Amino acid sequence: MPIASPAAPVTLEGFEFRVLHVPLVAPFTTSFGTESVREVIVVRALTSDGGGWGEIVTQADPLYSSEYTQGAWDVALRFFGPALLDRGSVAPEEVATILEPFKGHRMAKAGLELAVLDAALRAQGRPLGEYLGAVRDRVPSGVSVGIQRDPAALVENVGGYLDEGYVRIKIKIKPGRDVGDTAAVRDAFGAIPLQVDANSAYTLADVDTLAELDRFDLLLIEQPLQEDDLVDHATLATRLTTPVCLDESITSAKAATDALALGAASVINIKAGRVGGYLEALAIHDLCRDAGIPVWCGGMLETGIGRAANAALAALPGFTLPGDVSASDRFYLRDIVTEPAVLEDGHVRVPTGPGLGVDIDPVALEDFTVARDVIRR
Ligand code: OSB
Ligand code: MG
């Protein structure tokens, strides 16, 4: 369903941007690299009545996608912020249209849209969940587990998350760390809800290895091939019984439509940052729901800002699989919001306050800031 009731426009006076370096509780390793500190951009929309917060979920290096923090910083300050400020009065639903002439840079666009959306909803006293069409007040919480030193360490790690109550485990895989790691987790924990994420580390030449994963009865395999390999994903899907889920490839509602038409995916991971914002994410949710395709909410190691918005998104009716909407302490010892998300009975609560429904901890924000800039009308 499209937005039942659009938000009122806000009068934009400026944007404040910060690059944060937030330490992770432990290094996070994927097929594309290891991170020990989350470098991320937070955006504050400065408005006449209180303002709002957004998060640009780029990573320091362009390894997950072509976007990266310094590139997002440049395009947001040089082009996107000024284009929105030129309009003065902007409704959240207009942000994507105003930024449409600029190609790509969807994470940067998403961060600005979220800041405007939060400002508009806070001004009206409306929670983001209610605005998007949430039908749940809490969402089941899955956890994404990075590649560990060896399969034994992975089993120990996964066991810890299961003890905490996470209802679904996702393990990262890469060539050489796939079948053995998955077998170790299955052997140790039996029929837990389990899925794997390759972050595009394979090619069609690896089909025999990927087919070996079929015997583990996984919920899905996420993004085995490259971002632009839609046709190869469709071919691979005919060779596997494990459902193929796309993450990196789904950069827009159009890309989702194309992927479904080609048979390249039978499940979709929706990340608002990757697709250019929560409204584009909603459009993908709607089209997948119409097509009978299950979706789940992905994550980008968001701080409490993006995590709050993800919980609201994951509460929509088409999100029928547990998402990577884990508690704040999965990644952070200290978050930048005053009430970081916690795990309760394997679930995370959908915030109910106006806008994102979370408040920024100004001391933490300041402590993690490594760069700051403000642009004004
Ligand atoms: O592929 O889902 C991914 C983190 C950074 C970049 C890409 C991915 C991930 C994760 C973490 O798997 C998910 C989370 O934020 O909990
Ligand atoms: Mg992924």
C-alpha cells in the first residue's frame, strides 16, 4: 500500500553532517573485508520546528557497493543538500523526486530523505511505523554473524547469539569458508532457522560448491553472484534447491521488478539505504507482496538512528522472514541514541514515539564525531 496519509512539508533551514567512528564490539568479517570501527554519516535536517535525523549507511571503502563514506559526504554536501535547501519547503515524499536527476548515490539520498521524514513526522507527532503502515509492535530479530577464525569459533559465536534469543542465524560465507562452516553450525545446533550470505563472492563456475549447500536446508542463500549478474542468478536458481535471495542487486523497485521477471530471486532483502530510502523500500515491499515474494529487512550496521527506522519498516505485513534487525549491543558497546534497541524474547520493539521514536545522546554523538559540516539556505 502506498502511504495512507502523506506527511506535511517542513521548512528546511540547513543540514548538519557528521562522520562518526563508532567502535564495534568485535571485528566484523565478510567476503569483502573486515571492519573494526563503523564509519558512518549522520545527517540532521535543521527546520523551524525541531529538525530530524538520518543516517547514510555507506562504509569507508567501496567494497559492498560502489558507494563509500567520502563519496557520500561529497555528493551530499555538494549536490543533494543544496538541491533540497533550494526548495525551502519540502515534503518527505518529494525528496526522491528532487534528487532524481542525480544518478546513483542511493545511500546518500536515503540518509537525507530519512532526516526530512523524521523532521516532518516529529513535527506532526506521528511515529514512522504508523506512517509506513506497520502492523506489528515488535519484530523477530535475526543476527548476521561474520566469518570467524575457524568453524569452531563460528559455532561458539553462533551459540552465544542463540543463548541470547536470536530467532534466526545468518552466517557470512566466502569461497573456502562455505560448506565446512555451514556443516559445523548445522551439526552443532540442528534445525535452527539458518541462512548464508556470500556478498557476491562467487561466479556461476562455483555452481557445484553452491549446490552442496542444498543439503543443509537453508532458508536462503543471499547474493551469491555479482550485483549486476541478474541473468546468472536466474540460471543459478534453476540449479539449486536453496532459495536465492538478492541483496546488492536490488538497488530500486525497478531492479526488483526485473529480478522477479527474470526469476533471479525468490526472496528479497530490503535495505532502505541501498535502494535510496524508506519510501522506495516500501514500494519494493508492496510489489513483492503483490507477487507473493517474501521479503526481510537487511541491515548495514546502522546506529540507533537507522536501527529504529529498520524496526519500523520490518513491521510491515510483507516482512514474513526475520530480518537483520538485531539489538544495538550486537555491534556496539555504546550507541548514539539514549535508548538503544534491546532483545526481548527474540524480538526488537518498534519505536512508538514521534518520527524515529529515538533521541540522540549528544555526548556520545560528540565523542564519536571525526568530521562535521553545516550547510544553510
Ligand atoms: O550483506 O547484509 C549484508 C553489513 C554490512 C554490509 C552488508 C551486509 C551486512 C550485514 C550486517 O550482514 C547486517 C546487520 O546490520 O545486522
Ligand atoms: Mg547481504
